[in-house]
Amino acid sequence: MNDHEKNRVIIGTLKTESQSLENIRCEVHLNSHDTSRMKADIYDLDGTTAFRFMKDFMGKHVVFQSSTDNEEITFQGTVSSGQISDSSDRIGSVRIDNYQQNFYLNRDPLVTASLVYYLAPIEMFKRTRMRCFHDMRGLLFGYDDWTNEEKPIWNDESHSYPTNVGELVFYPGLLFEENERGNVTVVDQSKVTVSLKSENIDLDNARAAIENMLSAYLHIVSFLENRFIAWFRCDIDARSTNGKGMVATIYRRTPKWEYSGNQYIERHAEGYRGLVPKLVERYVALDHQKKLELDKAIKQLLVAAKPDQPIDTELIYWHSCLDILLKALSGDKASDRKYMGFSRKLVLACEEANIEWSDLYTDVSREDIFSDNLRADLRITTIRNNMIHHGDYPNIDEFDEVIAENNRAAALAERMILHMLGIDYRNSPVGKFRNFR
């Protein structure tokens, strides 16, 4: 939308690891709501740099820097195109991955700082109060009772998590979009705020620590909600003792996925929110190898749950997720079971971890799976093997069955991941079979 487009013209230096171009004109194209298409158009001011740009910069990672007395702008990205033309001074484009602009009123030591991170909507932190449009008061939300003129009753719907880098406050914000006809729509927008106060704040180190912790929280929230969640913009307001200081805006390239609402998570939001700090604590404490294994499994889970992809592709990723998890749970026994079938390995890993599986896969018994005569498999394995080894993909009449297998795998994967993090899924809303996810 037009309101979110941010375009700037800046002059500065473009660098690779070994080359640099001075006095480069950039037209930067940003969007404060959708950072997946950030780019900068590069122009040749003096007519002498186009050839060098095409020769030494194409496809390379670059850093652009521009500074004045009060402002510093830096972005990083990859040169995505180049051209030499008699009709235009434009010589190429850079795909921007990270962009930061700092504006200084003074450079005195900072004593307070407020950081606001913008994210896509999160179901467990979603607003529960109804949004109202009043002809005199305008847009209203978050009120239990706004009819009392003097003392309207406001319900704060933020949720705070104390951490060693400050309190992370998640809350549902709003985004206003105006289309080409001038109509304005209101969209939910999740935000996280962190406030700092100290005698002398090292903002760079403080921000790095905050974002490291925030990354762990969003990683766990992503797992719980089965959707990619990451911050894409950060606004910083930092002040010195005289009330002045600096402001900064940071953009990160983040894919934008259009997930549908999830009534199950919404209904059990309190239980999900209560799990978050426990899971983050356990996740951060994992040793390096266990964390790598868990991250691989969660990545496959998130890819499997991406919107608008074929359900048979989802099944392959869910199967891969379960395969990674059973190996992680089996530990040293995994090598001894190398030549054992997937279904047997999965059942043994679940049994050793005290994870129930038979309530999900009621069409096959343990005896059938371990029978030398039947050699029965879980249906997800049969479907996956038919696709991978024989090119036999489900037809439209079998889609309901594939969807059910995906949902079973999702529930079992959640149980296994919670076990790896030391949480019994039986005492949580996670790991339950759902017909719709």
C-alpha cells in the first residue's frame, strides 16, 4: 500500500570485500509492512562507473554506506542486475537484506532506550476484545466498557516475559492501509517492545543481546503455531540525560506468508502463552548438537505447514520431520537400527520416550508393524515411498486421507519436540490431533 512505501535518494559508497565505488547515487525502495521486496537502484553520476560495476559487482554481496553530520545509513545486500545504456543513468539494482538509518540529535551517552519490533500477527497474542467503530469516538478496541465518559474500562492485552536482557512485551497493534481509491482498512499487527534504562547504554551490544533472546522466543512461538514468525522492522528511540539522543529504523528482508487464522490456538491461547517461557528456557539450555537436531526438525515442520503448497509435498516434509526427530530421540541406538524400517524405528523411539503414538495411528497395530510376515507400515510411510520410489502420487479421491496423515504427523512431531525440551505434552494443548490445522 502507498502509505507503507518509503523511497529515499542517498549518495554514498558501495563496497564488496575487495572493491569500492565512491559517490554512488542510490534510490532506495522500502516498505514498512512488507520487507520481502526491498531494493536499491544504482545510478552512475559521472558516467565512468558502469563498466566497473558490471565487471566487479554483479552477483556480489555489497555494503552501502552514507553519512552526514546527523545521519548514518547502511544497507547490505546482493547485486541482482546490471546494465549499460545510453538512455539511462541507472546501472543496476541491489536486493537489500538489511537496512538501517540512524538520526542523531546529539551523541551524548544514552540513559534510556525503547525498541519496538514489528511482526506478523501471532494467534496466541491476538486481541480478544471486539473492535468497534463509533461515529464520534472513531476506532475503539480493548475496552470492556467505553460508555462511561469519565472512566472507560480498558483491558490491557499485552503479555510480558521477563528476561536477562529486559522485559519482552508482546501486544496486538494495528496497521492502517489505504488503497488506490482512498479506502482505509484496519489490519492486526503484532509488536514486541523492550525498554532499557541505565547510566550508559551500549546500544549496539544491548540490541544484539535483545535480538538474540527475541529470536529464541520467536523460534519457539513459530514451532507452537506452525508458522514462520520473524521480526521485519525495528524502531528505536534512545535518549541522553538532556532528553535528546537518537532514533533509528531497521528493516530486515523477511518473506511474507499469508496464514489463515487458527481457532484452536486462539481458544487455547492462555495455555500456549504459558508454555513459551518454559520452552525458551529449555531450548536455550540445550547443548549445541541437540539444538542443531531440534532446529532441523522445526525447519521441516515450518516448511510442511507453509500455506498454498500441495498436500503431498506437505506429507514429504512431515515425514522428514519425524525422521529427524526419531533419530534425535534414539541417540546412540540410531546406528543399531540403521537398516530397520521407518515405522519400526518411529514406534521404538516413541515408546522409549513414553510418547503415545497408537491413538493417532489406529489403523495399524504394533504387532502388525513388527510382524515378519505382514511388515505393515504407517500409512504416511506407504504414501511417501510410493511418491519417492514409484512416482505414484495421490489422486484427488485420496486427498482427505493425505490431509489426515499430515495432521497425525503434525501432532506426533509436536509431542516429540516437547519431549526433547523436557515438557510432557499431556499437560498442554500441544500435540493434540486436529482435523484442521
